Amino acid sequence: MPALHKLAPQTDARLGRIVRLLIAHATVVVSGTKIAGEIGTSRSEVWRLVQQLRDLGVDIAGHPSTGYSLKSMPDLLLPDMLAPQLHGTLFAKHIHHFYKIASTNTAAMEAASAGAPEGSVFLAEQQTAGRGRGANQWHSARSSGIYCSVLLRPALPPSDVLILSLAAGLAVHSAVQEIDSRVVPDLKWPNDVLIEGKKFCGILTEMNAEATRVRYVVVGIGINVNQPSFPADLQNLATSLRLATGTEWSRVELCTALLKSLDREYRGLLQNPDGASSILRRFQERSSSVRGQQVAVEENGGLEGVTEGLDSRGFLQVRTAQGMRTVLSGTVRLS
Ligand code: BTN
């Protein structure tokens, strides 16, 4: 896939194979010779790859002459860590991992235009130019969040793509609840997920479409997982799952739950005649602000009013002094 190589090198697939091997033999020391044989390389190359894993934060004890063992379970979003658990979903077969990249959404959009298949997943440990909605940046510190973009090729008209974005919010909601049912996320239209009023997840959906037909959609999901703190200007607005719960979360577990949940939502949308209405209903049930909330929207010169739910395509309805208005985009501020 030439477009990917222009952006950043993908993580060497042999790193994932070494991690899997060490996990499979977690209680013993695995010799360099055995690892070298399994991945088809030399012992000195294994040593070099182990150093790379250590640079990525994987805690490996050992030495080329004795062998290697894991000191703790690694929490890297490597394809070898995720794919076995995603068996049977749309997202099992084409997982691309980057140690560092500008933006997984940019990588996914470029790969899509070069013909990458539906269900391709792009994950990074760190983004140097993570993109948010509008002109915003997405804070993407190394290995503390999930930076994930998935490529979809739905047979939908462009006007129906918002539902996909709402479905992604629902998928994040279920994944978090599956792992810790005490956390009750709140969906904020269209694409934010909050805990106690602070944002821990943002979704950036981008598409390439003809007038009546979508060519491809990239759904980019950023989740603040284990950030211990945020810069002063974000402290009142942003949180992480760790800050909200007081415990470290496994990114591998959460990312697996997220992709499985996204797979269920996507299949439900495309296969069930009431798929879209189910998404709209559940989004409204899990959002404290989509109905009866005083809001200000920076769109078409701005409007103010009280939210009145979503229309059949997922757009926000707001009752203003001038009558009912449909919000197509823009930032919704809760007042
Ligand atoms: C927002 O709330 O403004 C949307 C943030 C979306 C961030 C994610 S992180 C993975 C993907 N890659 C990007 O550059 N952006 C999205």
C-alpha cells in the first residue's frame, strides 16, 4: 500500500510476534535462539528488536545469552495483540500500527484513496498532528490514549453518514461500560463523549463521496485513557478514564471492546431495517443534552434555544425564539 509508506513507517510486524511469543510463555525465559527461529531471523536481530520493544515501553527482562521474559503484560495496540480477539469482525484482518504518525485519520484517508479495503484499522501510539473537528488539534501523547481510525465503505448517501458518527459514539459508550459498568458516559451531539461534563473522547468522521453515493468514510476515534493530567487550558474541559476512575485502564482491552462494539453497530445499521432508528433512540437515551437543554450553536451566524431531540438523519433539533431549527454542524455549547 504505497500511500502509507509516505506518511510514516508501520511498526515492524516482528515486534508483535515477539510479544505474542513471550506472552504465550509468560512464566519462563524464552531463548534468543527460539525467538530467532520462530520469527526467521538471527539472534542479534532479536536483540535489536527487543531493544525497540523496550523503547516502546514493553518491560522485558533478559539478555541475548540467556533469553527473554516479560516483566509485565504489555499494553501496546499491536495487530498481534488485537487481531486474535477480533476474529469474525470486520476489523480483524487489516490492522496497521504506527509507533508515531501525524494523524491516523490522514493515514486512513490516503490509504482509502489508494484502495485499502473496508475494515482497515489505523492505530498509533502517538500522533504528532492529531486532528479534531473544525481547526482543533487532538492532544495525542504517547501510549496514554487510543488513537484509532477505521475505514468503511458503506452503501449510503452522504446525507446519512452522520448516523455512522453517532453509532461510533454509542460504540465508545458500550465499550467503556463493558469494562467498568460504574462509569456512565454521556454522549454530547454530535461526536463527544463526556464523563461528569468533561470530554474524554472525540470522534472525527471524514468522507469522500459523489453527490449521491459515499466512496469511503473514515471514523477517527480519540480516547483519553491513562493521561494522568492535562495542560492548564484543558483541565476544566478534558478528562481521561484514569482520572475519572482512579485506576489504569488496559488500552488493548478497551480498544478490542471498541472495535467489537463498532462492528456490531455497523452491521446493525446496514443489515436491520430499523438499524438507524435504533441508533437514534439509544443515542438520545444516553445523552443528557440532546433534549430539554439550553444551548448556543455557532452555526449560520449562531442560534440559541432548547434542544428537542434528533431528526430521522441524526441532526439536532433546537427550538429557538424564531421557531424550530435543525443544526447540521457546528459546536454546540451547553448553557
Ligand atoms: C474532536 O473531538 O474534535 C475529534 C477528535 C478526533 C481525534 C481522533 S484521534 C484518531 C483520529 N486521528 C486524528 O487525527 N483524529 C482522530
